Amino acid sequence: MNTLIRQMQNIGDTLDKISSSFAAMTFFVMSILVIMQVISRCFFNYSFQWAEEMARYLFIWSTMLAAACAIRTQMHIGVDILVSYARGRVQLTMKLVAQVFVLAAVCILIIYGGEQTLESFHSGQTATSFPVSAGVLYLSIPVSGILMFWYAVTQVLELIVYGKYRETKIQAFGWEC
């Protein structure tokens, strides 16, 4: 079981490096687009038609991927006052129950996000200002859901076997936060 958990953690580390780097990159490109749009509107009285919608797509992708990274590092929002006061098996049980709820929510993201993605690809729906399928936007939901599922299953196994989560940090472009 220790070998399985270690392998899952190693795969999770690789997935996290890729997803957090991609989230940072999409956020950076989105920021450049927004700055470019503001400068062009203010100083040149010209607006790029596609920049606002592209920035929105990039923002959604970076947000969904960052949410997956937050699941991995236990940085997602939560009310843990009861968990912090509990000790021993009670605390462990509360953490496991919380992870079961996370897994249930993530399964909903994967299933319904996947259905919406397929529907938008099959319908031919595109962005209004540039020729990209809306499925590219919706694809962020099942992709981040699959990442969250992987991280949550790994955390459940860590709790069952070790009684605690592994300490993890956000890794993007080789940097740790």
C-alpha cells in the first residue's frame, strides 16, 4: 500500500507541476491581454474584439486549474473549527467524511462537465469573437475535476494509511510556494 501511495503522490506531483504551470501561464497571458486592451482603448481609441472573450476563457482555465492545485495542498476554503478541536480518531473520521464530500462534488464536476463539453463540441458552438469551440472553455471543468479526483483519492489513502496528509507545496515553473 505504501508503494501505491508513493506512486500516486509522484504522479500527483507531476500533474501538479504541469497544471500549476499552465494555470500561471494562462493567468499571465490573460493579464497581458487585459493590459493590452486597456492601453488600446485609452490611448488609441481602438478595441480588440476578441481580447475580452479570450481573457475570459483564460481566466476560467486558470481558475479551474488553480482550484485543483488548492485541493492538492489543502488550501481550498473550508470551515475547520470542529476538525481543529477534535483529536485522534474523531478528527481522522471528520477529515475522511470531508474527503468523501469532496469526491462526490468532483464526480459531479467530471460527469456533468464532461457532458456539457461533449454537447458543446458536437453542437458546433463557438466563441462569439474568434473561431474557437466553446467546448475548449467547458473542457476546463472535467480536466480540473479529474485532477481534483486524483488528488482527493490520494489524500483519502494517505489518511487511511498514515492518519495524516502529506505536506505539499504549490509548484509552478520549478518554483515552490
